[in-house]
Amino acid sequence: MKQEKVQPIRVLGIVGSLRHGSHNRKLLEAARALAPGGMEIRIFDLADIPLYNGDRDKDPERPDAVDDFKRAISAADALLIATPEYNHSIPGVLQNAIDWASRPAMKSPLAGKPVGIMGASPGALGAVRAQQQLKLVLLATLAAVMPHPGVAVGQVAEKFDAAGTLVHEPTREFVAAFLEDLGKWTRRLRGTGEHQDVARQAA
């Protein structure tokens, strides 16, 4: 019997921090290294996206970096977002990027897009409050956020080495399992056409 070929999954990774030594960038890099066969993770840098301005959110005034971001989301099969926690919520740079990407309302490239969420922090909680806030924001855009508690990596000093490599084996295994789940979630929605249906209904 001929074995059915599994289509690859293209994941767009987004780091909710601009800091050079960001713990969440390290976590996303670890996820890229741990991605299962058939999954490719590309990381998009939010540094060039300006503050949202509705007056510029139209052709030809829309910034090129915003168009690049929205095209990258559209081309991806799924998103993987790693967020720090600032004041019990998500960083402004991440909220700002979502604000740009969520336009036009109900018809954006986020509508129906499968999304997995992760977070890392120096403290014990692993940005769990920011992850909950991020879920609420993404659900408002009609994104298909995974029904999963996500990945919360606390006490990062004990999990990453001096070079920024994730070396804590239980955490590595958890991230790898989470990526497998993201792949299943994405294939499920792609297979049923559910995420395309959401986007069409919003159009």
C-alpha cells in the first residue's frame, strides 16, 4: 500500500521582545532546533515594525515592514509565539505587531491561523499571565489558538547554559512534545479546512 506523503508545516516564530539577550528568543531558537521532521520554523524580527497608526494602515502609506509581516503570516501554516511578561501582560512590541496584523478586522491573515504560545522568565512562573493575556488578544482576531496550556519555562538561569542553549532535558522534552502537538493541531485544521472556513466566514 502506498504511504501517504505528509505535507511539511511552515511555522512562523515570533518573539515578543526586542532585547538582544531575550530569554524568549533563546526559547524560540531551542524550539527551532527541536522541531520534529517535516516542520520548519522561521523567526520574524519585529524590530522594524513602527507603532500602529490607523492613518497609515492603507496602501500606499502602510510601512513595508508591516506588509512583510502580514505576508509572512499568510504564508505560514501556523504561528509560534514566545512572549515575556511585563506587568502581568504582554510587551507593547508584541501587542503592536498584532494590532497591525489584525487589520482589516475579521479579514486579517490571523483569522483561522493555528497558533501555539510559549513563555520564559527568570522567575518561577514562566510568563503564564502574559500567555493568558495573549490568548485573549489572539482570540479576538479569530486566530485558532491551541487548546493547550502552552509552554511555561521558569527559572531560565537553571535551564539555559551560558551560550543560550536549552540544556534542561525535561524542558527540552516538553518543548518537543508541544511542537508535535502544534503539528497535529495544524494538520487537523488544515485537513478539515476549519481555519479556511473561519477566514471565509469573516470575509
